[in-house]
Amino acid sequence: MNGEGKVVCVTGGSGYIASWIVKLLLLRGYAVKATVRDPNDQKKTDHLLALDGAKERLQLFKANLLEEGSFEHAIDGCEAVFHTASPVKPFAADPQAELIELAVKGTMNVLETCTKVPSVKRVILTSSIATVFCPKPPLGPNDLIDETVFSDPSVCEENKQWYLLSKTLAEDAARQFAKANKIDLVVINPGFVVGPILQPALNFSVDVIVDFINGKNTFNQRNHRFVDVRDVALAHVKTLETPSASGRYIIVGPATVTTNEIEKVLREFYPDLRIADESEEGTSPLNYKASVAEKVKSLGIELTPAETSLRDTVLSLKEKCLL
């Protein structure tokens, strides 16, 4: 097992992507120190404690993104830190407090702690494709995006894309701090994440699939681009296990999926399903060419087809009685 004898930390351990990262790490033999807001909240922790290997090699720690030093006990003695803890919500009444402050201050809090822990050799940051697809000037339909493209905070702000802004500012702050403090930082930039859930409650991206099942098209768009949560988790673990891994890794499905194609897959479960009509222009920028996951393939990851991810999402939702 790759991780035998190695200790790593996962922040925001009860989240959608983080739960899968914890699962994979335990399966590979790592000892995992995961942070959660409240270790006594069984609804948030039972699914982690039930994972294979958790009894022997999983410890839960209380931590708060805005509380300076609150990650110290969890990070102490770790050789790598996966920082996934960050708010995910496309709409916020108070974007500064609900999104930006939590994302940026939380990231800096974790990185500052890492500078004080000599055992930490690499930090893997869960960012988002949101930090890529709002550059200045805007992307055109024939533009190819890769890891060298960065969203411009002013574009996010002008378009009131507060979640995109929070992720862009947090990643930018992390890269600058890592460079100044000689931290080996690797950044994962996933697209829209779907796939089976381990946690017992819906999260935003899987909720969008529930909306489809209910005939709603959340973003009112015709084309969609998904990436499987299991692939995203594996990308995180592979960047730890690949010494040469560096910089950013975009991970997103190789092709767009139309609403009709989604409908077709979901009709296997719901024969009468009709998803609401879409407008020509969706609210999410998808004006980029498909070959955007070349770098992540160098880690040896084969991306899961969207149809498989959608089916497995529905099966896990049914299993957890969330439909």
C-alpha cells in the first residue's frame, strides 16, 4: 500500500470531494487526520467513521476556517495537507462574509500553519475551474483553456459571480503565499462535480442532478460539462504520490453533455421525465474547447464517462433515500 506509515491531513473532511479523498487515502494505507467543524455531529462524521480502515487510521479534529491556529493539531506530524474546506454556494446574501472571507482567510490560515510544521512536504489545494474560465478578455468559442489561464477578479465582480470570485481570490492568495514561503503547492481545478455521494445529505452539485430528476434545469442551459467525484479524489491522491506533480491540474469531462443526453440517461430510472426547456445562453461559461484535461491524464487518470457518473449519482441517492 502506497501510504503505509504516512500521515496526512484533509481539511473539511466531511465534504463531498473530501469524503472520497479520505476513503481513497485509507484504502491506500495512509493514516488520516481530518478536520470537521464539529466532531460530535454524527450526521457529518458517521459516514467517515464507517469507512474501511477508519477505526485504525482515521482521527477527527475540530477546526474553524476563520480561527487562527485552529488547524495546528490536525496538521502537526503530517507530511501532506489536502485543503478542501471552502464554502460552495452559487448564491449568497452577503458574499463577503459567506464566501470570500471564508475561502481566502481559511486558505491562508491553513497555509500559515503549514509553514510552522516542518514535516509538511506538499500541500494540495482543492480549487475550481471557476479560477480559469473568467479571464480578461473573455473566452471565445474557439479558445482553448489550459492551466496557464486565470480568471480575472474584476470580471467575476462585474458579473456578480461571487463564488467564482471567492475561489479565484483564494487560489491567487495561496499561490503567492506558497511562492513567498517555499511551500510545495499543487492545485486541483475540478469542473462541475457529480457522482455517488458518501455523506448522508445533498450538496450543491448533486442537488443540481436532483433538480434534473424533478424536471428543472438549474442553470437554464443546453450544454453541461461534468467530472466524476471519484476521478477528482483520485487526482488529489495521485498528485501526492507523484513527486514530479506541480502547479495546477484542470480536471473536467472531455466533452459537453446536452440536456437531451442527460434526460435520456435519467429516463432509465424515471421513464416519464421531461427536463425544462433551456435558453440559448446559459449562465455558466462553457465557451471553451474540450481538450482541457491533458495535464491531469499524465497522472494516469482515466476519466469516467458522464453517463456512468449520472447513473451512479442516482443509485447512491436512491440508496441514501434522498430521492
